Amino acid sequence: MMERMDYVRAILGDAYAAAAQHEEAEVFMPSNIALVKYWGKRPGVLNLPLVSSLSLTLKGYGTKTRLSLSHEDSMLLNGKTLSQGDPAYKKAMDFLDMFRARGECYRIETENNIPTAAGVASSASGFAALTSAIIKLKGWDVPLKAQSMLARLGSGSAARSFWDGMVLWHKGTRDDGMDCYAEPVTHSVHDLCLSVLVLDASEKSVSSRDAMQASLATSPMAPEWPQRQAAHLDAALKAADFATLGQIVEDNAVLMHAVIQSAVPAMSFDTAETKKWKDNVQRWRTEGMPVYFTQDAGAQIKLLYPSAHRADIEEKINAAGVEYFTVAA
Ligand code: PMV
């Protein structure tokens, strides 16, 4: 089975582990929300997914990262210096180790304009930004498809953050990961809005990585997930109207959470607010409003609707006094 270093070398070629050509680099990368979810990994160290997935990029919402050469490694996250024992510090430095020339040390200064680690996909923008920053610091010319393949090693969903609009991440079938990459897709359903409701901005108790591992190892529904998810993806790509796409998006999130909730021991990311918003969405639909929800490994609910209904939906969110932001795609 391929090691991470061999994989990085295969992608970067001669540039691999070359010294940085610049003192510092600053980048911004957006996050993304999966319409059809990535949930489950194949064996090995290359972070290869069990399923392909489809996302919408959160243009303007994500992570700003400044990476500079320094006399020792350090990391600042949202203005706070992280200790070497902090899991976020370890994950970031472990990622940079793959690119480190002999004796090179880094200072990472990173800021999210979305809540960190609360299921608003900050790991997607975080690792997309770290990938983009190290490539810029090194002075390398790396195509976006290859950048997405590198970012995946930090966080799977980061592979989808390199383009605007809808992005398809192919799981591939090869053990060496060379056919596992993301690319932008054009879809026949246009003018979508996604409102991300921040229902609980506290750090979540279980990481998506741990929940993924535990739920797929123990849920009695796990064996069915890859086939049903693939059918959702196929149908989502072919959907010719908003209601068809929206229903698939909601069904897929519900199915992923059913896998999570049926883990042994059972797990749930829902709070009372999460449940209330799911009920709201389903009730508004019976009242004729075309709106569907999705949910990741956290309490937040994301609403998907045609942009023509933006004012109506935002009025409902404002009336509830919930913090949110909306992206149009
Ligand atoms: O990229 P990770 O390892 O944080 O996993 C993300 C998993 C979900 O957000 C729940 C689904 C997805 O496709 O983004």
C-alpha cells in the first residue's frame, strides 16, 4: 500500500521537498457544504473515501491563512496561540511535514470567518488554505486538480474547496489514490441559495473523523450506505429541477445521520434546535415553500432553496433570531 510521502512525490515530481522560495504567503480559501455526503474512508493512509460526493462552495466564507518561514514551528488559530499538544496544531504540522525541506520551520496564522469545528466545514477551508499557502510559499506551480489531491490528505472535504459552484469529488478505485480528485461540474439546476444557520457555535464533542470511523464500523446500516449514497449522487447529478435535487439532498443527509444514530453505541449531532429546524423546513414545504435541509457532522442546519425565495426564507430566519449567512450559487 502506498505511503503518504510516495503519494506526495508522485504528485509534485521534482519539486518535492524543495526549499521555500518566499518568506511568507497569504491565501484565502472558501469552505464547502456537501449536497451528497462524503462519509466513510477506504483503508490506508491516503484518506481515500468510500463514496464520491457533490458539494456547493461557500464563496467568501472560509479561512485566511498566512504561512511564513520561522526559527521554530508555531500556530495561531483565530488569534490564539496553540500548544504543541493541541490536536489542530498536530494535524496542521503533520500535514506540513509532507512538504518540509530540511531545517524548514513554519509559523501558521489562520483565521476563520465561520465558526471553527462546529460542523460548518472549517476543516475543508482550513486544509484547502494550508495547501494553497504551502504551494505559494514554495513558489510551485501546481494545477488545482493536484492541489485538491494534496488537500485531501489533511481533510477529505478540503478536496472540494478549490472551485466555485458545484464540485464533484471522485472517489476513484485505485489504491494509489491517483484517480481520487475533485473537479467543478455544471448542473442544470441554477440560482440556488444555501443559508447556513449557526445553531450551536461551540466545539463539537466528536470529530467527523471519529464519528465516521465508529458509525461505519458498527451501524447495522453501514453495509447499505455506499450503494444508496451512489444512487443519491447519480440522481442528484441528473436532477433537472430544484424540487428533485432538494429532495435528494435532504434524503442523503437524513440517511447519513441514520447511519450515525444507529452506531453502537449510538451517536447524534442533533440538539433540540436542530430538530426544531428540520421540522420547520418540512412544515414550510407542506405550505408550498421549496426549501430542503442538509446537515453535516454538527448541530447546524443548512437550508437549500431557489434564490427567488431568498427574501422569504431570510425573513423566517430573522424572525427566529438565529445567526446565519447565505451564499448564492
Ligand atoms: O472532511 P472531513 O474529514 O471533516 O469530513 C467531512 C464529512 C461531512 O462534512 C459530514 C460530509 C462532507 O461531505 O463534507
